[in-house]
Amino acid sequence: MEKLSTILYRYRKLFLAMWLVLIVTFGYFALKLPSVLGGNGFEMEGEFKQTQQLLVDEFDVSESQAIVLFEKKDDVSYEELIKSASNYLEKINTKDYVLKIDAPSLDSSTIDGNFAYGIIHFNKAAVDLDNEINELQDIPIENDEIRVKLTGEPVIVQDMNTASQKDLAKAEAIGIPVALIVLLLAFGGVIAAGIPLIIGIVTVITTMGIVYFFHHVTPLSIFILNVVPMIGLALSIDFALLFINRFKEELVHNSVENAVKKTIQTAGRSVIFSGLCVFIGLAGMLFIQVDIFQNVALGGMAVVFVAVLSAVTLLPAILAMLGEKVNRLRILRTNDKSGQSKWRSFAHFVMKRPIIMTLVSLVILLTALLPIKDMQLEIPSSEALPDNYDSKKALEVYNERFTDETTTDVFFVLKSNGDMLAQGSLNDAVPFIHQIEDDNLVSKVDSLPTALKVDSGKELSQLLNNQQLETQTKPAVESFVNNDYMLVKVTLDTKQSSNEAKEFVKTWAAKTPGDLELYVGGYPKFEQEIFDEIYEKAPYGLLLVLASTYLILMIAFRSVLIPLKAIIMNILSLTATFGLLVWLFQGGHFGLTESNIALVLPVFVFGLVFGLSMDYEVFLISRIHEVYEQTGDNNLATVEGLASTSKIITSAALIMIVITGAFAFTGITPVKQMGVGIALAIFIDATVVRMLLVPSLMKLLGNANWWFFGKKTTKANTQLNK
């Protein structure tokens, strides 16, 4: 770090110039990032995707669909409604991206009350229809007394993108001004308070420009727009706060050059270690092969890397150029000595009652985590959108009036090695289909043998080979068979997101229908694969994060016990956070809309907050370690470490809470939950853990805190230890 500090100071103008080039270059691509985002990120390579592609390729199933909801006034007749709707849909049917349309008719279930619906089938994926949906939204209907609303996956994907951008602007409008106020209270001066915001904005813009290039190798979710700024602003401001605070301390007794160098060697080292902890916390998500986790991991790792880079290169260059001017434009007086004295008194108070304080902390955390047993996880859908979007309102009407939400469809595709209608293939297929019919969860099966009402492969073969009956059997064959493939549509008597539906597809996907290959699709299969992937792979990510964090902190502090304490305390505080989230959102408390917890939330919050909490642990323990190395007194080191860092850590935590908590006021439910979750976790960490548990446990364990292999423990000042 000594060589690095010398280089950074000597070439400070060059580093500023390099960063200016980076900001301009990546700023250009950051503006283009929203144009390459799409979907909610819940995609993965698996059987569901294979089956979906087979349905598109072999059975002319559309790649995506939009629902057109028509609503007439009371004085409009059904005939007028059908005529206007059909004319409207015919205009759409002329578009080259439309595969076909299903128009409403008088003699069908496509009309209910004043509502009717049609379906647009697209030959493109939902995420690729942004411009096309805009075009369709502009098509007028000829009857002014009939309203038209578009909904379905392509429209919801577009609205999610729009809502994400609005949410980002709203969160920044709330978070940044409040963060500036906190910085002013911490530093007292406009210049010192403004620098962290500049570093944060530079970090976010640069990272979003870098992330733009990721779309060439992986699909990017719209949630990138929320995750990167949330992490980038909070982390960069935290790093800058620590760095500037140490620089101001060193400037009192040193020249500008020496102050910069000393700050890089101390605070800079802490930033690198804490950034590494956050980086690894996010890297744990890479084990989960679902696009949204890959997106958040890559975007988060990129923003952490840029945050650390800007903190140890751009920030020192700015401070070196400013020198004493960093203290100018003071509008508030800050009494650091008075603040340290209060924190020192508080630390003494806690350390005199270590057992009581430890028990109080554990009671608070264990009480908070109790609701976690009731956690209900779900994949975010249209319900994640704010209520004011027409696509959400239209889909609610469609589901209420035209669908049976107590049933769900599953698709089986059987593949033979030759002709699907050969005797051997039918002998395997027909008994298998009848086995599905006998399943207690199945209410209906649509297939070739059920359509022709046959009980065996032999009977079906004879029927198909009877030329006199060809005109009767041909429509069924064309509907369910194409070359080597046979389609079976199964209706289950349960909701599409139920555990029973997921267990059904998992069980049947493992069966072997003779010599035939089996593919299973439908929404329950999609959910089953996503849930299984997370449950199976998340433990590997967790193991990586815990083991790596332990090793990093052990090397940083040359202690066996301190990293273990930090990890246990983090797990406790995070579990308490999840319990509070369940109570808040599933219980609908404090005016929050009652909703299940987004499936991604536990993994996201753990990956982000585990590293961010280690941020404060590194800041605090680094200073305690510094004093301990000088004095050999554990109690004195703990008190002085807390006294000198508590104000800045509290300010950093408050900024983190403000910036992430601002997303609680946004409209998309998973983003709201993430913002609240991170803010809660940081609050618990900065209060219960940092103020009560850390000093209590440091006191109880004494010099054992600093035991390390082959390291001689310095005897502490016995008087202070008493």
C-alpha cells in the first residue's frame, strides 16, 4: 500500500484525467443501457425451455402472446362489440410479427358482461417486442364507446421496464438529498460532504456503462436499473465517508502529501478488504443458473469493483488536489472530541455489563426472526407492478372473468426415434397417457388417444390404419402429432403456483414412457425448475461466501475468533431481518400491501448485506486492531476503536439506510422489499450488533479475540481488564 500511495499522489493529475475519460466514455453507454434490458430475469436453461421451443417448432405454438381486453359501454350491443373487436384485431393481424389472432365471438366464452377479449400470437419472444407493443398501443378502435387495453407478458415486460426507470428516479430524488444532509452533519462542510456524492454518481454511471456490454453475452433483466444504483451509491458513499474522515484526521498533524499517503495505507486497506467481502458475497449468486441471479451477481460485482477502484484512485487524487480546501465552506460546526467522548462513555457502559448486553441483544434478534417460519416465497409476476398500470388492471379483469385460477395446464411432449404413429411408439404412449389420466390431481387430458377414445396402442394403431375412418381421425392426428412428436395437454385441479403442481411435474418428468423421450412444460414446470435450482445451488454459494469471508478477515486481522464472531453475528442479524420482512409484507403492516416474499429476496439480501455488514466490521475492527497492536490492551483497543469510528460508521449506516430505504417508496414490489430488507438489515447491524454485541463479546473473550496460529499474544493492561 505504501508504493501505491506514493504513485497515486505523484500522478494525481493523471488519475483525474483518466477518470474523466472513463466517465465520458462509459456515461455514453450508460444512457443506452435501458434499451438492452428486458424481462424479469426468471429464465434458465432447462426442460421447460426445451419443451417450450418444441411447442413453437413442432406444434405452431406462438413464442409469446398478448391479451386484448375490450370493454363496452352499457348501450353498446354485443354485435357491435364483436364487430369492432374483430376489425381492430384484423388490423393487427397484418403485422409481420403477428403469427395469428384469436378474435372474440358471440357463441364462445370470450364475452362476459361488458368485457370481451382476443389473443395476439407473436412470432417473437416477449422481451423482443418493445417497439411492436408501442406500435400496437397506438392503433385506434373505430368505436369510441369501446375501450381497449393490452396486457400479457410482452406488455407487462415493457411496463416493468418503464416502472423500474421511474422507481430509480424517485429513489434517487429521495435518497441523494437526504444523504447529503447526513454528510453535512458528519463533516460540517459542503466540499467534504459533496465529494462522496460525486464519487457515488461517478461509480454508478461508470458501472452502468460497463454493464451495457454484458448484454452481448447474457440477457439483462430490468432490475439491473435498480440494483446497480442501489449498491453503487450506498457503497461508494460509505467508502468515501471513511476515507475522507481519516484524511481529515491525518491532515491535522501531517502535510497534505503525508495525509493522503497515510489515509491510503489505512482507510484504503480497509476499503479493499471490505470491498472484497462484498464482492464475494455477490459472487455466491453465480452458482444459481437463473438469469436474474447472474445479472445481479455480475452487475453487483462490477459496481463493487468500480466503487473500490474509485475510492482508492479517484478519491485520493481529488483530496490531494484539494488539500486543506476540503474543510472549506463549513456551514455546521462538528465537535468530534465531544462525539468521541460520548461514544467512549457508551462503550464503557456496555463493557461493564457484557453478559446482560449480550442476552438483551440475543433476545431482540431471536424475537425478530420468529416470523421467518411463515415465509411464503413466490416468483414476481404482474402483481409486482404498481396498481396504476393498465396492463395490471386488464390482467386482473381477464383472470377474474375468463380464467379458472384453481386449475392449471401442463404440457407433455413425447418423442419417438422414428414414426410417432408406429405400433411400438403407440404401445408406449397410450398406456403412459392413461396413467396420467389416473393421477388424482388430473382433471382433464387432451391427447390423441383421449380424443379418439381408445384404450391401447394396438386399438389406436388399428383405428389410424383404417382408411375408411381417415376423415374422422385426421383432425385429431393433426392437432396432437407432428412427425416424431406427440402433444399431450393435461389440466390439473390445482393452482399453477401450488406445491402440488410443482411436485406433479417433477414426479412425471422423472418417468420413462418405454422407449420414448419425454419433455414436460407449462408454468408449474417453470416454477419447479426455478425453485429447485435455487434450493439446490444456494448452499454452495453460501459455503463460498462464509469460507472466503472467514479467510479474508482472518488474514486481515490475524485472528481466528474475530472472523467467526462476525459471521455468526451477521447470520443472526440477517435472519432477524427476514423475520421482520415476513411480518411487514405478508402481514401487510405499516400500510404495506399484503404480499408474499419475492423468491429472489433472501438470496439477494444475504448476498448484498452480508458483504455490506462486513464493511462496518472491517472499519471497526481495523481501528481496534490498530490500537491493540500499539497497546496490547483488548479493552482499551475496543473502547478507543468504538469511540473513533462509531460516528463515521453510524453516518455511513444512516446513508446506506437512506439510499436503500428510499426504494421502499417505489412501486415494484420486489424492489420495495429489497430496499426495505437492506435498510432493516443495516439498521440492525449498526445498532444491536455494532453497539451492543461487538463490545460485549470483545470484553467477554478478552485477549482470546486476537489468538492466531504461532502469534504471541501481548499481555493486556491488567488494570483496564479488571
